[in-house]
Amino acid sequence: MTTTPAPSTTAQARTHALHTPVIAWFDANARDLPWRHPEAGPWGVMVSEFMLQQTPVSRVLPMYEQWLARWPRPADLAAEPPGEAVRAWGRLGYPRRALRLHAAAAAIAERHGGEVPTDHAELLALPGVGEYTAAAVASFAYGQRHAVLDTNVRRVLARAVTGVQYPPNATTAAERRLARELLPDAEPVAARWAAATMELGALVCTARAPECGRCPIAAHCAWRAAGSPAHDGPPRRGQTYAGTDRQVRGKLLAVLREAHGPVPQAALDAVWDEPVQRARALDGLVADGLVEPLEGASYRLPLT
């Protein structure tokens, strides 16, 4: 098992003032989420991490419960066609995540005896699992010591330690180094710190309206000490949804999810009037592996 090297004594001394108050705040204020319960297990943690990418907790909760009720183990999901994962994904958005989760479940069933691997490198080698997800599962499911850098954590560290309002658009090497330096030595404490900083960014140190009066480390925040400068610009706004190819893709997928057999082209044509955009969206779904074209101008969710 590979874990992040321990920081120097100097770095630990510099950051000790952050660890205790943030973790104590988390212990008192953490949301009661099902994937944080011991009975969720590593598979429940992995499912939550896939679902929570670019999707708020409120939308994930009902789908998460349904998913785990149907597929309580990776092998249960792997035994069904990938199209069933797309169907069950519902309206969570970014449905390629469903295909990636299905592929990860198949790999877990084939390579790891149906158990989510404990080793970080083996997690990272699973289909659809990137740097963040591997660190999150290793930390939250197995209590290991890794730098877990999602948008919320990056924003907390940018403000509290670096003194800027927002982190860069993409994770940098400097952010990774800083996150590793800030990790507590003990594995369980480091895992708790990862969850606590994530929750702090989600609930208090938010992008648009940080509640500094509620922050347990406001007195140690470099951004506050600098006068809360807004020199980085505002957080990026999300893409408009109405009228986009993404909306068309969603409408096409909705028809295919409701059907349990081939869907004729005419039924898909009826969901969007503009033929060029509709064809482009359908071609994109086929290219992404979310839809299979069949003979006779019909389509279905993928079986393989």
C-alpha cells in the first residue's frame, strides 16, 4: 500500500493550528450522509464518489439509495449490461459516469474477487477512476493517508493557506505539494482531515458566499488576514442548459431509458425539432458508448 510521505516537522508545526479546529468542527457539524456510515462499505463510498462528481448531494441521495438497493456489490452491477447502469442513472446528468462505474465494477469483479481494492495504485488502475477518486476511496473507505483534492478542499486551502480567493481552474503541482504538506501524520486523522476540509468548503467556505463568521479557522485564514482580496475574479458560472446539445442528449436518453427494447428513429426524432442538432446529439451518444445503433434505423442502450 502506497501512502503520501509524511511532511517535515516544520510543516506539521505550521499547520497544527488548522487540524484540530477543522476536525472538531467536522465532528460537530458533519452532515449525516449514508456513504459516511460504516455499513456503506468501500463500494458505497465508490458509488457516492462517482455520483457526486458535478452533482449536488440533494440530487444524489435518492439515486444512491436506489443504486445500492439494486446493486449492493460490484459483482451485482457487473453482471448486468452497461445499458442498465445508464438507465438507472436517471437524471443525474453526465451519464458517461454510469458507464465508467459499470466498467470499474466489472474490473473489481474480474481482478479483485469482487472487493474494492485497498491499494491506492490498484484503485487508480480501475477504469474511470482518476487521481481524486482513488484518493477519496482510499481515504474515506479505508482510512488511509492521501491528499484528497476536490473543488471544495482546493478552495479552503487557497483561502486559508495561500491567501487567494479561488484556486486555479485546474489542479496544479503546487496545490498537490501543499495538500501533502498539510496532511496529519496519523492515517485515521489524515482521513478525517480530508473529509473535514471537504465539508468545510461545501458548507461554510463556499464559492459565492463564504460564511467567515462560522469558520473554525477564520483567525488563521491568510485570505482574511490579507483583507479578503478579490483579485482572482468571480467563480465561473455553469453552462446554460436550455437549448444546448446536452439538453438534447438528455431528452434522447430519457426516451431510451423508458424503453426496454429497440427505439425507432421516428420516436427519437419527435423529442427535438431541429434535425441537425438532434442528429449531432445522437451521434455524440453513440460515440460515447451510451447508445447502440441497430439495423432498421433503431437504437437501444448498450448491452456490452
